[in-house]
Amino acid sequence: MRSFISLYLAIGIVLLLFGMFATGPCPGKETDALDKVVFVLGWPVYLYGDVIQAGLGAEQWLHDRACEGARRRT
């Protein structure tokens, strides 16, 4: 169980880091730590809602979440 939780959190952190550094420059970088924690804890929900249902590209989703946080473009 501990390894499952560690893997879940590690995936969230890797997605956040990938979005911050591998998807291009962040002109209006989000600095709210709470928003980052919420993303790491709830990344499957955001992935389903934004990418699968809304049709946003995965790279754009990562960039929006990492750089702009909850203030995503619509």
C-alpha cells in the first residue's frame, strides 16, 4: 500500500516537473504552492476532465497546469 501511494505521488510530481520544464517557457508562472499540491494529489481527475472529456492535448494540459495553475485558458 505504501508503494502504491508513493508511486501515485511520484507520478504527480513528475507530471508537474515535466509541465514546468519540458513544455516551453512559462511567462506567467504560477507560484501558489497550494495549487501545485492540489494538482499532485488530484492529477487523475484533471487528466480525465481536461484531456479525455474536453479534448485538450496532453502537452497543453501539462503546460497550463504547471505554468498557470487553476487559471487555465478556456
